Amino acid sequence: MTRDELLAQLAPPRLPLEIAALGWPEILSLAAIGLLAGALAALVLRPLMARRPSRRALVRATRGMPPQDRILVIARILGRLPDALRPAAYGAAPAPDDATLERIALRRTRRG
């Protein structure tokens, strides 16, 4: 069976020829719909793709808090309580000043 015979056996299209074939107005409308869908997707995904503040910025944002509360918030930010802050967190030692507290919180530790 040749291609022409196969096409002859197919049922005729049920749509008018103007609708069955895409013209430039239809292509432009499909492109516009695609652009609108992309813009909507970008708006929906913007909160998920936003850059989160760094640990340094989060730790600096705790300035001005009472020392005990600040130590607790820093431990939550870091996901752990630095060893140097444990005595101050449990009240066994006075809380360090702001600069020392930030230095301890932002110090990188080597884990073996």
C-alpha cells in the first residue's frame, strides 16, 4: 500500500479546512497563551525559588535581643548549640558580648 492509497482510505476531515490548518493568527494566539502560562508559572514559583538569607544575616538580625533569648535563637538557626555557648545557655556562665557571640556562632568547625 502506497502513501497515496493510505491517504485515500482515510476518512475526510470533519472540520472546515480553515480550522484544520493553523494559520498565523492561530500560531500567534498559541504563542500568547504560552507566554501567559510561563508568566503565571514564574509567579507561582517565585516564592520557592527566592534566595534565603544567609546564616550570617540571620545571626546579625538577632542583635538587640536579651542574651539568653539570643543564644536560643542562634542555636535554632545553626541547628545546634556551639560548645562555647553551652555554659552561657544553661546559666553556668555570663553571656558573652554581641561581637563574641556572633564570632562563636559563625565560626566554622571541623568535623572528623
